[in-house]
Amino acid sequence: MLNIKAFGKRVQSARKELKMPAETLAEKAGISVYYVREIERGAKYPSLSTFVDLANALNKTADELLCDSVDRDIPLILNDVTKEIEHLSVEEIARITAVVRAMLCK
């Protein structure tokens, strides 16, 4: 089930991350500023086409905007993990691997 409040917060957070005014997002998504604000506060569900327009305007994927509403595939999760650790040193990655193995009792 879609957590509309959380979705709205993620839209707002993504917009602010880009330092994008609500007016700019509205223009890029082809909707009114009022509608952007209603979505961001969790009062309105966007249509599928508006959702796609918002995601494109914010340069976000569907799973990034719906992360608590959609079951994520293992490859997507592994990709997220890889992104988090790819900048680490070999020693840091080895420590993380040891912790994971310990958690899995291996």
C-alpha cells in the first residue's frame, strides 16, 4: 500500500536537495504549484503520468520515491550496498564483510 505521506516527504526532500523551488517542479512536471504542495504534504495522490513527470523532474527512480511501498528486488538492494561501500578502502570492506559473515553465522 502506498504511504502517501512518506511519498510526499520524499518528493519534497528530493526537490529541496536540488534546491528547486516548488514553482520550478510544478513547471517541469506540468502541474500547478498548489498540486505540488498537496502532493508534498501527503494530501493528494498523483496520477501515474504525474508520478512519472515528477520522478523525471527530480531525477529520481520510481523505487527511490516509493521505497517503502514497493518490494525491492535483491539486485536493486545489492546495487545500493555496492554504491555505499565502493569508495571505502580494502580494509574497511573486509571489516564489513566480516560483520556480515558473523551476522549470517558463517
